[in-house]
Amino acid sequence: MDYAYDDQNIFARILRGEIPNDTVFENDHALAFRDIRPQAPVHVLVIPKGAYVSLDHFARDASAAELAGFMAAVAAVCAMEGVEAGFRAICNTREHGHQEVPHFHMHILGGKPTGPMLAV
Ligand code: DGP
């Protein structure tokens, strides 16, 4: 699999500080910020700072420190955002997964029941 990375994608530009974002949490390897089109009271995107296009790319090529840093950011967001009642984590991937932004991101959605897993 060739994971060609477009460094002009919107999240790459956010990471470079070219576009503002509503940051929730940041560490050495990940950034978490509010989705611009929230679909739940809590809708946070967690992204790695490295150039990874998708979950499978990140899972294959990220270092142990990057993997740990990303998961630490997920834990921090969940602790900060009051999702004790539960949440949904989504990683849309490529065409069949309806991925719009080609930089790996995990949606954390919560603050209300999120419905059945898929509506196709
Ligand atoms: P998807 O690639 O389909 O998993 O979703 C991309 C999400 O990114 C979508 O929910 C909207 C969000 N988004 C797109 N552009 C921006 C932006 O400039 N800022 C923020 N905060 N979110 C964005």
C-alpha cells in the first residue's frame, strides 16, 4: 500500500499554524481540537503530528512513541470532555470510509446517545 501524503491538506495546515483551531489538548505527538462541523455536543478530532494519511498507515508506520502519544491524547480528551456515559470513536478511511481530510484523525463524539453504529 502506497500511503502518499499531501502536505497541503487542511490538518497539515492546522499543524503548521496556518489555520486556527480550537485546541482541546496537545502533546509532543498529537493534537486534539474541536470539529468545525460538530455532530454531537462533544465532537473532538485527535490527530497525530506526523504525516500519516489514515489509521492503517499510522498503525503500520508510526513509532512506539507516536502510538503512545496519540493514545495519551485520546485518554486526555475523554477525561476532559465529560463522556463518562460513553462516546463513539470513528476513523473514516479512504473512499469507502468517506474520509474527507487525508490526514489520519479520530473523531470522538459524545455528550448524547450517538445512535446505531451505521446508517447506510
Ligand atoms: P472525515 O475526513 O470525513 O472523517 O471528516 C473530516 C472532519 O474534519 C469533518 O467532520 C469536518 C472537519 N474539518 C474539516 N475542515 C476543518 C477545519 O478547517 N477545522 C476543523 N476544526 N475541522 C475541520
